[in-house]
Amino acid sequence: MSSEIAIRADQIGKRYRLGETQGVGRYRTLREDIVGLTSRRRRKAESAKEDFWALKDVSFEIKAGETVGIIGRNGAGKSTMLKILARITPPTSGRGETIGRVGSLLEVGTGFHPELTGRENIMLSAAIMGLRRAEVLARFDDIVEFSGLARFLDTPVKRYSTGMYMRLAFSVAAHLEPEILLVDEVLAVGDAAFRTKSLGKMEDLSGTGRTVLFVSHSMPSVLRLCPRVLLLDAGRLMADGTGSEVVEEYMGRGGGAAERAWPDPSSAPGDEHVRLRSVRVVNEQGSVMPEVDIREPVFVEVDYWNLSDDADFRPILSLEFTNSDGVHLFTTHANRFPKSARKKRGALTHARCSIPGNLFAEGGVLVLAALISYRPPALHTREADAVAFHVVDPSEGDSARGIFTGEFRGVMRPMLEWEEWQGPPEKIASRELGGPTSLG
């Protein structure tokens, strides 16, 4: 990693005025000018109430070759920061600086011309980044192969699905070898196989000395890619440190919510067959529990809609548990129900997964919720970090820790059955000493 600075944010602030149309150089009508003149005094008096700071005095430096993650809740200012660094949005105060050729994946619709074909957009994107035609052609086949869109290369991108669009956009950005890559939560729209391939490609890029700034709500992805993580909260930089430390602080601030809900099925995670309605972490009494006693059982409840007309369609719920270091703990599927458990169209299913106490280790636990089906095999939705909770050991002597007060290593901490015998070796070998003494 170089000691040279690739990205610098110097007291960046971004202010929006609620209720006012944003835009630089927007044409105004005569009526708007007259209204503006007559209401200027009123607006001036109320301006303090109308101001919203998406970012406030944010400063950091990123060295060339670093891979850094930015996390935070919705509305924390993550996307605004990347847009300022990409020079899409000007800051209200302060300054953002990038040193080197920048490639950016900020949101669906950014960077491609909808009327041009995939092939033409590849060439256009390369020209914008300053590459010569020979350089683009040398990488062209790799771009197309990685995207998996060879059949649609001469189709206008306005006819692409969101997933196809982002597959091509990511492939172009990754293979044109920018010195700085800015990535906002765009991989969430791709299929699971392409997300895995894209994360692998980003790992390869970070290993070749390129600078990567990665915004994501997926803590395992951030922890896998980013040795350093920044935490934004309400537009301010709250933490800057190692991935595991900052993720732990994020979850402690309530970033890893123990309950998520999508009341509108038209916009809930899923597809035309099945959609999530809610996911929550609860105790035995059904109360939402962001913090869980290590000794107590914990339950993950999921509600989902079945929208399929197929009487044989059987959605299956899957939960993946990951700790705040990005280590996958285990996966469980709700696939042991009889044939009669199939649901009718429009039915709301309530599922509850029970996890015994004294299983998790201390620390943060992130839960991914997915809905799948086997006939035919399909992944209908995969909501990363749907909920999260924090496991706490009160150290009262009756957990797997016992009275030990030092570091208790391991990603799980089960309370297992032990047995113990006393006596001469030959007696112990034959188990002749009146039976074992149970240790718990």
C-alpha cells in the first residue's frame, strides 16, 4: 500500500433545503421569479428550519491501495459522500479530492445512455475514462464474458432488466482498471452467483494496488473486503477503524436493527412468487430483543406472502447467521414441513426459528433471510443483514464461560454435556467406578 493519498475529504458538508427544488443552473419561469421575490423575506426567516444537512464536517484520508468500507443506517449520508467524491454532487462546504482515474458504480441509471446498445455503452464509458480504442478492445472480451450478457450486447440498455444493467456496469467499471473505484450498494440487485463473482473481483482489484471505497449494508461483505471501515451517522463521521471494531460500534448504535418490516407487498423484497413482510428477533414472550442473554433461547420470526398461483409452489425460508467479524456461523432451512403445509395464493405465512441458549458466543450476530424453492430451483429473495442482535454474557458463572474471566475464544460457545470418572487407569478404562459424575 502506498503512502500517497488517493482520496481526501476535508470538512465536507452538504445541505439540502427541504421543499425546494434542487439543481444547478435550472431554468426558472417568470412566475417562479415573481413568487420568489414576494416570498423572499418569509423564506429567509424560515430557512433555518428548512435546512437539512446530509453531511456535516466530514474529514478523512484514504491512502492509495486501501480498501475502505462506509457503513451506516439509511439516511446517514453514505451515498451523498460518494456522489461528492465522484463529482456528481457539489458540496455545500469543504472539499472532496480524488487523485487518479475514478470509476464509479453509484446507482442504477448512472453512466450508461439508455438508447445505446451494451456494446456502444462499453466503448462510451471507456472513452469517458480516457482510454484509447486499442486499450478498450484488449479488454472487451473479458468485460463481456464476466457480465454474461454476450447475447444481449447489441440490444439497447433501456431494454435491460435492473440486474442485467448492473452486471454490465460492474463489469465495465472493474475491467477498465480505474485507479480509484467508488462502489455504492449496487451489487444488491444482482443474483447471488453474480454477487459472489463481483465480490471476488473486488478482492482481486484491492490486491493490485487500486483504491476501493465500498458502501454497503451487508456487514459480511464489508468485513470480507475492507480492513478499514468508516461509520456515518446522521451525516457525521462517528468511527474510523478496523472492520470488526467499527461494525461492533454500528450494531451498538442500533444500526443492526432487531426488527425490519415491509408492509407494502409491491415494494417488499422478493418477486412475483413470494415476498418478505417482516423479520424480527424476539424472546420467549415475543418481545423484540436487540440484546440477548447468552444463556437464554432466542427466536427469529419471519412473515412472508405467497403470491404464486401454482398450487404446487412451496416457498422455503432460509436463515444465515454471521458474526460481526464476517464469519459464517450456520444456515438453517424451514424444509421439514409436510406436503399439506403448502399455502394458497395471498396467504401470509408466519415462521419461527428457535435457537437454544448457550450456543452463540458473545458479540454481534447478523441474520440473512432468504426465500427459495426447489421445484424448480429458484432464489426469490435474499435480504442481507435483515436483522441483527447482540449476545451478552453476564459472567455469573452459569454459562459456558463459568467463572473464567479472560478472553474466551471461538465463534460459538455451546454448553456441552461432560462426564468425569475418578480412579486407577485400569478402572477408568473399564468404567467400573460406579458410573460417571455429570458435570452439566
